[in-house]
Amino acid sequence: MGPVAQTTARRANREAILGVDPGSLTTGWGLVELEGNQLRHIANGIIAASAALGQADRLHQIHCGIENVIKQYRPGAVSLEKVFFSHNAQSALKLGQARGMAMLAAAQNQIAVSEYSATEIKVAVVGYGHASKEQIQKMVSALLGLRGALRADAADALAAAICHVHRRAYQARIAVSRAVKANWRDYPKIVLKR
Amino acid sequence: MGPVAQTTARRANREAILGVDPGSLTTGWGLVELEGNQLRHIANGIIAASAALGQADRLHQIHCGIENVIKQYRPGAVSLEKVFFSHNAQSALKLGQARGMAMLAAAQNQIAVSEYSATEIKVAVVGYGHASKEQIQKMVSALLGLRGALRADAADALAAAICHVHRRAYQARIAVSRAVKANWRDYPKIVLKR
């Protein structure tokens, strides 16, 4: 497993979200949580597979790396970027193999996996669906108050995690607003029933 | 794990080769060994992932299925078909995810993975690089003396295993022939040194 770039002390009773950006050589990972309305950074890093090894052993390294992160931080959900396009079948196949390691490690630990399109992630982080890699890197650092360099792979992983936090918070607000409306509609009936 | 279609009693001191034909829903597997010059069938079957489950849980089922086969038969090598082309990025990605499960299970059990192109496998089994699926199915059944229906996924897995056995036997013969030639070249020197 690669070095952990930055770790922030974590409080209890918060659900950490693990974002993963899989790759056959470098897999980025990052954990965030929501504290009130505030996003908090927990940790991020990369898993660097040895280029000298064969594909199967590299996948084993990636799986072990993600397993270690899950065991250490016990995330409540795993978030991944959906993949629609690829340069060619070979790169899609290799990406799939690495991606499978993240999905397997999540399933083995009974953690639900959510997938978001690149556009959804960019909108959640930068507010703009065509944001560049550099814009995502800068915005992730700014949102999480990170100082110092942030690896692009780790930034992409944190961005996927942030997207999941936003989506969940949005769905929670929708559920509350629906519940409020439902109560308001029920009110006259309750009155009439008296 | 899916049902084991056919199992043949196995003798000691032989190295079983596990062929795997991964798929996001159905993964075929088959084990063969070489007894003298004779190919022997050990077992074959399929791992059927539940279509009702999410991708991550299906991958978990595939990984568990391959793990079970490895634990039960302790193969000495794993053989897979190389993938060069795909209909689209999505299918290559899903195939990669399933394929990663076979590679990971092999690496976790310190078993080397060999990959062969579809043409190499067809030539090894049918003697013809453009053989059809049905020809492979029939030829695998004939080579291994199997009676009854053989699933296409299991046949493809057995074909990959047979290709590895052939390749290994061929390499062993080359090594012997090289050793013989080397001795023959050394002979005059030995004579002159007396």
C-alpha cells in the first residue's frame, strides 16, 4: 500500500465515505465525512502496484491495499466513478480488473458501492460538468481545507467520495421536505376527523 | 457456486491445470491433467452469479466460487484466454471485473496465471485457429472422453486448460531436445580435453 498523504483526526459517530479511483498501476483512495453541513477530510493516499510484477500479483496488491484502508477506517459506503468510454478494449479490461478489486473488497465487508458519472462528480465538486483534472484537484483541496500537494489519483477518489456525501445529503433533504408536505396534506383530514 | 457437471476420479502426483472462462453472470471452469501423453478430465462446472444482485455482490460470488474450486482441487496453474477485442467499453470493463476475480484468487493462492490468445487455444484444441464455439465444445468432449452435454462456458474453460497443458508439454520437449544438442556439441571438447 502506498503512503498515506494526509490524515485528519476523526470524531466518533460519523459515517466515513471511501472514494476509490482504481487503476492497474496506481489506485487513489480518499475518505471524507459530513460534520453538520461541513465536509471533513479523514485520510487519502494511493496504492502503487509494482510494475515489475505480473497482472495477477498487481491485482492482489490493489485488493490488499483497499482491504487495509477498509479495515483501518471502516467506511459506511464506497463511491466509484462510472466508466462509459475507454481508449480501447485493453485499457477498459485492465481498468475493469482493478475496479473489480475495489468492488470485491467492499462486498466482502458488506459495504454498499455507489457509482457516479464523471459529470455528476464534477458538478458536485466544481459545480461544472466539464471541469479539468486540475480544477478538481484544486477544488477538492479547497473544500477539504487540505494544505500541500494532493495526488491527482487521490483527488479523484476524494471527489467521488464528496459526490456521494452531497447526493446523500440532497436525498435526505428531499425525504424531509416530502415528509413535511405529507404532514401538511394530512392536517385538514385530521381536523375533519375530530 | 454452480453445479459441478462432471467429475473424474483423480490420481495422486499429477498437476491439475485450472482453466477459467470469466463472465459477469456465468463463469466456466474446468480442470485437466496430463497422464503420460494422455489428457485426463478432472472436473468442470460453472459459477452462476445471481442476476438479482448488484455488480459488487456478483463479483464476490465469482471470487468465492473460484476460491472453492482452487481449495478443492489445488491446481498447479491457472489458464485464461487473452482478450484483445470487445463490443464496447462497458462489456470490456465488466469482463475485466470478472476476470480480475480469477486472477486475484490465483495470486492469493500463489498459483501462476498463463494467458493464451483465442487462436492459440483453438489451434491447441481443434488444430484450426478459426474453429467455431460448437467445434471447440465437441473437440473438448472428444479429447477428454466426456459423455453428455458440456456447457459452452465450461468447454471454453477446459479448452484454455488443455492449451496450457499442450504448451507446457511442447516446452518440455524443446528443453529436452536443446539439452541433447548441447551434450552432442560438448562431446568433441570432452574428447579433446582427455
